[in-house]
Amino acid sequence: LQNGYNVVIDRTNIDEHQRSHWLRIARECRVPATGVAALYLHVDVKTCKDRVMSRRGHPSLKPERSSLGIIDRFVGDLQ
């Protein structure tokens, strides 16, 4: 951002607190509000779980049953 590059944050950011971190960085780098955008991808829970279970080599959510509970928590905490 400081060098004028466009930046994409590929992260779930399920609540305002998580998103505020990235917005603060944008403000500190003097990115105008018109230069910030968020995408909300509406995908049903079953599809999310199927995709997680078919992943290979993902650094955070592994294709394990415990990951399915994390998705349920994300859905419950989404703001």
C-alpha cells in the first residue's frame, strides 16, 4: 500500500473487529475510502464444508472433522 500497489486480503474476516485491522492499515497508508472494498461471498454451509474436506495442503483449515466445527462457528459469529 505504501508503494502504491493494490492489495487483496484473502481472509474470512467474520466480524467488524477482524475487518477493522485491515481498514486501519489502509487509513495509515492514506488509502481513500473509495479505494477500499469488501466482497461477501454467499456460499451455503454444506458447500463450504465440502470444499474444506477436499482441500490438500491448505495452511490453516485442514480436511479434518475439526475443521467442520470451525465453519459452524464462523457461521454463528458472522457479522
